Amino acid sequence: MKVHLSGASISPLFCNIVAKNLNWELTSKEQSDYQLQLQPGEHLQIYANFHKATFIYGNLPQLFRALTLWHNRCGEHFNYEEQPHFEKIGPLLDFSRNAVMTVPALKKMLTLIAKMGLNSCMLYLEDTYEIEEYPYFGHFRGRYTQAELKELDDFAAILGVELIPAIQTLAHLSNPLRWNYARKLKDTSDILLVDDKNTYLLIESMIKTCANSFRSKQIHIGMDEAHQLGLGRYLKQHSLEDPFSIMSKHLNKVIPICEKYGLEAMMWSDMFFRIGSKSGDYYDPEVHFQKTLVQNIPNVAMVYWDYYHHEEKDYLTNFKNHKKLAKPVIFASGVWTWNGLAPNYGKSIATLSAGLSAAKKQQIKQVYATLWGDDGQETAHIAALLGLQYFAEAQYTKSPSQQLVEKRFKLFHRQTAHDYLLLDSFDQTPGVAKNNPGGSNVSKLLLYQDLLFGLYEETLQPYDLKNWYKNLARTLKTVQPTTVSATLFAYYQQLANVLAKKATINTATLLAYQHHNDEELKQSILQLKELVLSLEKLHLAHRDLWFEWYKPFGWEILELRYAGLIKRCQTAIWRIEQYVTGKINTLEELNAPRLPFDGPYPLDPGTIGRNLFYGIYSASKLSDV
């Protein structure tokens, strides 16, 4: 399709990105099929007839979105208008849980973000950015060089997306503090030592690096979940001190550094709430803040993060309590990519809907959808694309319906929303309540539990997971992916195949052993050999997905898990073969009692269980956690 753009002075690079994405040929007015007039304004408006269209837009992502909306109806008489609810909106991409996107992959992601009409994006970087003065900071972690960050920031600016650094200046720093250079910087293993000059030299280097690498005048300085603040080396140096006092002291040193480099700071708000709550609960509706605390907080915005509540009233209460701190409030919801092997779309949409509705009523100006990657980023960021589409539609609609989101997803990404919703089925299994409010990660429990002493065997046994995953694999095979999602769905189809094969092996092997049925045990051996082949295919499919999107650093952690699964299969085969050939007369692993798994979280009705890898794989000590 030949298109001529005129009117506002738009970067040719932006026009070329749009044209490539929508499969247009940009040409002269005389040669064009369609003449498009571009005009800056307050918000998104489209006035189109058969061969001409006028686009009014408030920012470049709105224009990209408008051109995409019109593209589906070019040649028609088409008038349309959208009013955005938030000044800044976009995802927060976690690049600190081992998966750091390559520069080309992040450019691809930023293009999708802009196309949907989102104008902001935070990059969460604990130690995955280069600091020249500290060569071990981010060593072998896939850190971005300053040149890479500048290149990404330049590209985002072409699209009209504000790229904002989100770093840590207090806690969540176990990786960068592991090296000897940091021995004097530590309060505890993951918390910086407050009130030490060396700490603020490091923090100034962090902030200077961000100021030199990003255009944005905003910076997220973290400060969350410092639960042991002041209880390590700080305690030995200063004696016991009120956490309010320590936080205030630290903030009043960090904020002037931000201001020195012309940056406006925001921080996660939870530590103030935990300190101000008698129960230590971030979401305590009865939280109380001392007047002196509020007065001593410097110029910093409070980021209220909440990925858990399903009712709007809970968010309204928490917004009300945040305003007691007398600082600007920013809201962070989330697309659940951090709980297991696949996104939890049921809980994501329920919490996004309630949270964003409350944010609109409270006239919040900035909102973000976090895409965390806890436990090694087992779920790729791109799996959250449908959640980001919902997020975008909530920006331009009071309350987007499921039908609207599905329609827009098809338009913007050339794939059905149903395909992505299939990923929700990995954990929305029999026994799990609707929308998976408790965050059950059944697929992760089943994949990682051991074959001979499965910790979750008794817990999962009542549910027909074999047929569930067999049917899911069959359905996933019918998906017609795009170039963006091809490796994603190849991985998930193979994952469903593996889970279907593994679902009954534990119980079948145990029953055969208990009944001294050697023929059934031989069948278990054959099934385990098939499982080894399926796991090897899954490993390769996941490797293809990872290396399409991410730098190589961090993949070794997931590869270690695959190697463990495969080797444990082979050991199970060896052990059972020893038994059926009479080389040993007992399988001690199968003599141990089977108990429902108890921990690490209290489970509500409709929650089967959730855990991290080390808590699923073995009851033996696997880490220092």
C-alpha cells in the first residue's frame, strides 16, 4: 500500500518504523493510494474518507496507535476519537532476574509498546548496567554498556517513548554486593550500609551513569523490601535505631545526589507503610505515619505497587493512605509473569481492572505494568503481550471490555487473544479457583518435582493433569503464530507435552512398586525414557526462545535446571532397572511416606500450591535461602 504523509514535521526514522510495521510504502503525493495529514493536538483523533485522512495526536505513540487503527479501515469513511486517562503509561521490564534483552530485541519490544499507544517504559536494572568506576558491578550479568543504553534511549525517543531507569539504592542488591569491592558497603547481604561515605560514592556513580545514559529527568531509586535495614553492620556501628530514622537519613542523602544531576526521584513506598503498620503489612488499612516522618521526607514521588487485590475498594483505601505522605503518587500494577512458567492472565486482568479503575478515580498521572521475572525469568516478557494490550486499552477507554481487548489485540498483533489466553491454562488447572487468585503455579510444581520423591506428588495426585495438559498441547498445536510469537508457542506446546507425560509417572511407579508389579515398573521405565526425549526437546525449544530475546548471561541457570531434570530421569531409570533385575531389593525413595506439601505459604481454598524452584526440586538444602 502506497502512503503519503504530510503536515507535522515527523522524524523520517519514526515514519520508516511505522511503514515497516504496517507494511506501507512511503511515497510522493502523486503516486500514493492514501494521503495522510498529521497534526499535533491534545489527544488522538482520526477523520478519514476514501483516500484521505487527518490524524491529530498528543504524542508519537498516540499517532502510531492512530495509524494502526486506521490501517484496518483504510478506504472507509472513518471518524474516531480517544482521550487518554494518564500522562505517562507503560510497562516496567525487569532485566535483573537473569534475562537481559538484547538491544535489537528491546527495540522490537519498544516498537510494540509505542504501537499500542504506550508512551513510557521503565527498565529495572539492579546491577545490569555498566558503571565505569566499579568493573565488578554487573560482572557476567549481561549488563548494558552506557553506549547500549544511549542507543536504546535514542531509539525510544524516535518512537516518543520515555525510557526511565529503575535502579536500587538501598536493598535488592545481593548480586552486586557479592564481590569483595563491596565488603565495606554492606549492612546485610543485600542492603547497603546507610550513613557510610563509600555507600554514597557508589550511589552517585549509579545516578551519574543513569543521567548520562537516559534523556528522562525521572529516575526510580527503588528502596523497597529492605526488611533487615539497620540490623547488620549498621547495628554494630550505631546500635539499635528506629527504621524511620534510618530511611529518612538515607533518603536525605540520596535525593540531593539525584537533584545534583537534574533528576526527579521516585521510590517504592512499601517500607514507609511496613514501618507505619503495627502488623508490618504494606496494605494495612490502619497504617499510621508519624508527623515528623512525613515532614522529613524529601522531594520524592511514592510508587504504590499492588498486584494482588481484586476489589477496587482496596486500591481506593491504599491510594487514600498514600496521600497521607503528602507526595506525588505513581501506581504500579502488574502482568503476572513472575510466578511460574507461564503468565497468570486471570489474576493479571482482575487486578489491572480494579487497580486502574481506582487510579482513574484518584486522578493518578503515571501508571506502570510491572513484568517481573522472579526465579530466573522462566516466563518470557513477550508472553505478557496480551496483558499490555489490556493496559493500553485501559488508557484510552474507561473500562475496556474483553471483546474490545480481543479485537484490538488481533488488529495490533495479527494474532488472536485466545492464543495468548491458552497460556493461562498452564496454571488454571482443575482444582484452581477462577482467575487463580492464590497464584497457584501447578505447571512449575509438576515440571520440577522429583520422579522418585516428588514433594508435590500427594498434592497433585487428585487432579487429572495428564488429560488437562494433553488437551492443552493439542490445542496449542493449532495456534498460527506470528514472527514475534513463533518460538514462544513452540516452547509452550512442548511444555504441555512434557507435563502430560510427567503427570502420572510418579503415582504409577509408586503403585507398581507397592504391588510388586515388575511389568508395570518396566512400563514406567519406558515412559521415563520417552520423558527424557521430551525434556531434551523442551530444553532446545526454550533455548531458541531465550536466545531470540535475551543475552546469553543467565540462561545457564535454566539450563542447569533442565540438566538436573534429565539426569534425575536417567537416575530414576537406573534405580528402577536395578530393582526389577534383582540387583537391589528395595527402593528407599519409594518407601518414604507421601504427604501433602505444607508450605511455604498458607493456602486458601482453590489454591493448589506455589513455590520457587529450590523449594519444589528437593527437600534437601539447595541454596542459602
